[in-house]
Amino acid sequence: MSAAPAARDDRAGDLAGVLSRGADLHLNHYGAGRLPFACVGGSGLELDVVDLSPEHRGRRLRLLDASGGYASATLGGDHPVVRAAVARGTGVGSVTDELGSLERAELLDRLFGPGGLWTDHFPDGQYHVSGRNSGSEGNELALRLVLESRFDARRLKHRPGKERRDTVLAFQGAWHGWTGGLVQLLNRRHYQAGLPAPETTGPYGVRVEHIPFGDPAALEEAFTALGDRLLAVVVEPVQGDAGIIEPPPGYLRGLSQRCAADGVLLVADEVLTFAKTGRYFAMRDADGPVPTDITVIGKYLGMGAVSTSMVIARRALTVRASGAVSTSDLRPSACAVIRDGIEHIEAEGLLRRSAEVGAHLAKQLDTVLVGGLPDVFTEVRGTGFMLGVELTAAAAARIGALRTALIEAEVYAEFMAGAGKRSGGRRYVHPTLRIVLPLNTEQALADEVVERVAAGARALR
């Protein structure tokens, strides 16, 4: 029997030292000084944090996490259902997709089989599913499915009628991931400059055009101008990094209908929106689900315990032999966590409850932050537990100090980049405070998050 890992002698006596050295060894991809804090535990909405700053080295804080664990902690920290699912997942086998597994079969049948939980969005027998490690990897597979749709792998040439389909339509302010195939879908120069440019010419080149999000006239103009060159549209039903921006009523359904009429594939990036808007999927309106050809979900899918995503595609969309092999394609252990988490969400009615608490939370954010601190906050946007509060220009210029002030007020929050300058005279969208809470958050605790954010913002004035 192997021994447990040996305890570090300096951990108890110099915890801050261990944490500081670890932070120094960890790649800093933010391009600026890190927040001088480190988490050493947590439960529910609370994080146990150690201060690493020279002034308060070793100080302990208990923060409320308004970020939802980078928007992935579906039920908060250390939830008993998730903990039990992780433990159960160690005993369900470790096969890859080459062999079937009972855990994978039960999950997929529960969601997509006859009478399945998600068959209102994805009718039984019309879709198939693959899993990946992350939302970015899921979107990469979605893009691969799009590109393969125009290629005949047996004849090694274009499918008939697909020869001119070389353009993907994306949206200003979009975020789909940092990987090499996805940066071309992001219209901000920072994400692309200095990296290899995608091939845009030749028989299999791909061009990307960006248009304003939520503008029906711009959408119609793009479809008309691109004609039979348009291959696919990639859309977030609610733009996340752009500042939690929702489209006008009818926009998503009109987009779906136009894609279907023109033979254009519609890809919905629901990595961030999954299970956060009071429904599992945000691609819906008053008339029900909005049809898509490919949907990618993630973040809350892994219940805060596993990093995973799921790509749900029409059965006609596939890849050449072995073209989608992945070590992480719905491994049984991940399926155990997903299935147990979803069953708990269903049993407790957490989507409905989160919608109700989210509506109350949005009003509180508008009253306490926008109404009470108009020099810091300008507007509340979003639905359910996917909410954003946009900063003023002055507050955006001090975003680092604001984050630290919030932590001093014992709340941890994240800020989205904002859409920035947009075309067609549309207003500038500044960085936006994102509020994403676990689905089981009670109203009183949501109110406490708002009060702590307000206290931090006041301290900065």
C-alpha cells in the first residue's frame, strides 16, 4: 500500500511562503501583477483566503465568491452531491470512447434518449454527442465539424455544392476561446496580432466576417452580401466577455430561420450560458427552443468538479475516421459527476429557483449599485444567475484597485472585458462586473453579495 504524500515541514509554519512560491511558479497569463491572495479552502459560496501582500502577509479572509468559480461552480464549493459523485466516479471504469460505458450510456439516454430531459431542444434520434476537456476544445470540435461538412473524405474533394462555402460569420465582442482555431472568431486585435494568420485563400481557406451582435439589419446585410459563400454562423445567445449583452426578442429565432433557409450551419456557443439563465439552454424565446445545428456547453456542466464540455451536433455532421479522437470524450468518471449533478438540479428545482432569485438579484444590483453608486456603475444586464453590471469609464480605469477593494470588503468578483468600441455608431461598452452565483444560492446570501460589492466600491471613492 502506498503512503500518503509527506507533509511539507514549512506548510504549517509558513503557509504564506508556500503559497507565494507556488504563485511565482505558476504561469501568469494576465500580463500584470496578480491579486496577492490565495484560496486554501471553501464551502458553498465562501472562500477561505490567505493574504500574500507584504503589508498583511498571512492574514486570513472569508470571501463570498460572486464569480461562481470562474462561472463553473454549479452548486458552490464542497457540495455533498458533487463530492459523492466524484467518489462514485472513481469506481465506474476508465475507458475511453473506443468502448462503451454504462455511465456514459445512462447519461446520454437520460438527456437525449426517448423522453429525455433535453429532447425539446434536441429531438430524439436527430443529434449525437461528443465530450471534451473544456469549452475551448468543444468549440474547436464544433468548428471542425463545420469545416468537415464541406469536404468529402473518401473522394478527397469538396462535397458537391460546397465549393464556394468559405466564410464563417461571427460577432463583434464575441468570446469563444483562446485556442489557435478560435482566435480568428474574435474581432479584437489583441487576440490575433503576432499569431499565425489563418489560411483565407486556396480551395480550403476560411474567412471570418464580424458583424454587430443583436442587429437584425446588419445580419440581413451580411447574409445578402455573402450569399453562397457563407458556411456557418457562430453565436453566443448572450455575449459574455462583451459584457453580458442580450439580443433583442426574436433575433436568435430569426437567425436560426435564415440559416436553415440558406443552408448555413448555426453553431451556438453555450459554454457560459448553460444552466445560468433559468433554463438549461439560452437558445430559446417565448415560442420555445431555437433550433441549432451544433451546440457547445461547458462550465456548469462539470459541477465545479471536472473541467468538461459537450458538443451536441446533428447526426449528418461528422468527421473523417478518427478525426475526433479525444482522451476526454465523456469518460465514465466525468459522466458520473454530470449525471448526479443534473439529477440534483432537477430534484430540487434549482433552475426555476435560480431564475426567481436572479430576478430579485438584478433589481438589487440596479438599486444598490447603479442607483446608489452612479459614478462606479452604469447598467445591469442579464438573466437568472448570469448578470453583469457595467462600469463607468472612470471606474474602468481603476479596475485593479476596485478588485482589491472588493476583496477587502470580503467579496471576490470577476470583470469581463466589455465589447469596447463597436461599429455603426453603437455605444462603447466598458468592462463589466460579472455576477455568477451557484444555482442553490438563497436570496439572503445574494443580497449579502450585493452589499459587499457596494461596500468595496464605496471604499474606492
